[in-house]
Amino acid sequence: MLWTILGLIVVGLIAGFIARAVIPGKQSMGILMTIVLGIVGSFVGGFLGFLIFGSDPNGGFLQASGIIGSIIGAIIVLAIYVFATRRRATR
């Protein structure tokens, strides 16, 4: 259980940093938010992978997506976050 949590944190950190490097502009978030971004991105990537490629239905909707799916999911989540905060800041 501990190794699963540590692995999730490390993958979240890597995916979050790569997503922040890909999306242009300044994102005002610390390292903890970067880890959370990567973890949420991992779930989004796993869910999208399930929808696109299908999987064993007994495994549930949220499945491990791997580092590529985590990065793609983190980029999607960060793009939505940046879009939402820019829209709010311009009002």
C-alpha cells in the first residue's frame, strides 16, 4: 500500500511537471498542486484510455493509465485550469 501511494506521488510529480512545461504561460501553483495536477491527470488519462480503447469492465472505470496517459491527462486538466482562471481574471 505504501509503495502504491509513493508511486502515485512520483508519477503525479513527473506528469505535473511535464504538463506545466508543455502549457505556455505562468501557472501559479506550488509543488503540492503540481503533484495533485499529475494525480488528477493520471485518473483523467486512465478514464479516457478506458473510453477510447476499452478494458476489462470488472476493473472499473478508473484504471492505471501509465506515464503517457498521465501526462496527456495532466495537460488536459492544466489547460482547463488555465482557461478557467484566465476567464475569471479578465472579468
